[in-house]
Amino acid sequence: MITCQKHLFSLPNDISYLNVAYMSPLLKSVQAAGREGIETKVRPYELSIDSFFSPPEHLKALFSQVIQAGDKDRIALVPSVSYGIANVANNLKAKPGDRIILLEEQFPSNVYSWQRKAAETGAELVYIASPKDMQNKGKLWNQAILDAIDERTVLVALPHVHWSEGIVFDLKSIREKTRQHNAWMVIDGTQSVGALAFSVQEFQPDALIAGGYKWLLGPYSMGLAYYSEAFDNGLPIEDSWMNRLNSEDFSGLVNYQPVYKPKAQRYAVGQYSNFIGVPMQIAALEQVLEWGVDNIQAYCDAISKPAIQQFREQGFELCEDEQRSKHLIGVKLPAHIRPDELKASFQKEKVYVSVRGQYLRIAPHLYNTTDDFERLLACMSTLS
Ligand SMILES: Cc1ncc(COP(=O)(O)O)c(C=O)c1O
């Protein structure tokens, strides 16, 4: 198994950072790439036309590898998940009586566009409730999603891993059911891609959007999106000159070009060259690929296992192991635990996790060890 990689980060030794699901720390290599990126603007006379296009193309190729898309031109650089989702919403055809299926308590960037779409078209939003019982929660939730998909469904928009509970959804069976009814399946991969294997070839989503600053270890304001053939003739939410054919020819830009670059390239955000962010995200994905996503998942599983057993022994509830992710762990807090008291204890001991709703969300990475989980458990024990 891969060993602890803390030496590649600049995390102090007296803190336990278990909060990638909030914001990942930067790798030293990513920090260096950002600094180099700043230098680009110090000497603009060294900036070639190629530097606008080659680094983003490289980044697209890396992300295509991470999600097994097999084609970098299916990838578009976006600044946020809300942006990538807005491109999907802009192309979804819906009418009164149609249904858009979402999960209860989904992250808002994968909700607001659908609320607007429903208001504009008369389509109905259906939120699939999270089962109250922890036993078999993942399986029951999945089944409820499958049961809701029918001939009225035009879209199912959901994450691969729930952002607070860590439940993994069965995208393969959801894809099969959506296909039977010609509905789109759109995935917010922000809390999974980079730490849990995602394969476009296996799941065949219509679109997948992932923010870069969590499990992709990149900077803020950077995201990556995959758009399938369903979007090839669609309308992007803005019209960057960079996304038109032959935009590399800077002397011909006012020969206005009606044709977009092929496949997903029309959906990239304006100024996607981002001379600081793109090299940072490249350095991050190179490292993620070198480690291997499956190894990251396995490492998180190994270092969290003893603590999870203790949580269970102490009466905390977690979803069954095969229904939950190992990098984003949701521990249900008993009613008697006061979140403010818990947060104060974490703060005092310099243990960084999130409390989201009724859940303690623990999100480790390769810089953590079992020691961090022991410190977390020690904080919890002062409460009961
Ligand atoms: C599941 C999920 N999606 C998206 C985001 C971020 O969305 P955006 O890039 O629109 O700010 C988060 C941030 O916490 C998230 O947890």
C-alpha cells in the first residue's frame, strides 16, 4: 500500500486536517506551479500564443485520464460547479408534466439551476428523500431513486457520493433506468472524483462536473466538466472567442467565426487559459494520477478502519461499509451531542473536520495517519 505522503504538503505537525471535503491543502508542487504562473504576467513579452492553449489542453487530457473519458475534447474548463451545471440546464428540454429528479439535501450548485428550469418550463422537481433509518440507507436511497425514474423523467442530477453522509450511489443502475426512459443522468463529482474511481466508460453520464479545489487538489475557482455527445450541438451559456474554430489565429479574430471547436469545447469558460490556476491544477492531477485514485481510496479506508470500529462500538451510526465511501465519512451524531460543544472541542485540539447537518463529516487524504483519527476520537470522548 501507498505510504503517508505528508512530506509533499506543508501541513504543520500539531494539527489533524481531516477536511478535504471542505478544502484540500495545496501540494508543494502545486504551490510552486502557482508561483511560476504569477511569473508569467511579470514578463508578458515572453507569453506566446501557444501558452494560451497548450496548458489547458494538457489539463483536459489529464482529467480525461482521471475519469476515463478517452477523449480530451469532451472536457471543458469551468470556474465552478454551478457554471458547469448551468450549461447542462441551458440545453435540457423540458415541458409541463416532465420531471427533474434530485436528491434531498443535495449541494445547492446542483439544485438552483434546476429550480429555475422548473419555474421556466413548468417541469416538476422531485426530491428523493434520504431514508431516516441508517440501516441499509444507501441501498434504500438508491432504490427510491430507481423507483422514481419513469417516462416523465427528463433528468436525474445527483452526486456520486453524498456530500455530508458519504453514501455512494449506484450510478450504473441509475444510468440503465434513465436510458430506458431517455432521461439524462448528470453527475456532480466534486466530492468523489480524484478519490473514488469514476469511469465515463462504465457510468456513461450525459455530463459530469467536478470542482477542482477538493479531491482534485487544485486551486479555488477551477473546475472540470465532461459533456457527452448529447451536448455536441448545444448552446453554451456564454460565447468566448476562444471556443470558436481557429481562435489560435490571433490576427484573424475579427473574421467572426460561427463554428465552435468540436465536441465539448464550446462549454469552456471565457479566459480559460488562467495562467496561474491551470498550471496548478495540472501539477495536482499529475500527482493524483501518479498515486492512483484507487490507492487513495484504499489508503483512506486503511487509516480510518480502527476509528470507525470504535465509533460503532461507542454507539455512533454509520452507513454499512459497502454502501459508503472511504474518503468522505459521515458519522451520525446522537441527539445528545451539541454541535457547538463538539466544534469547540475540535478547535481546542486543532482537529479539523466538518459538522454538516446531523453528521460529522471526516475527509482524510494521503497526509493523514491513524494518529489523526485517534486525536479525533479523543475529542469525541470528552463529550460523552
Ligand atoms: C457536492 C458539491 N458540489 C459543488 C460544490 C461547490 O460548488 P461551486 O463550484 O458551484 O461553488 C461543493 C462545495 O462544497 C460540493 O460539496
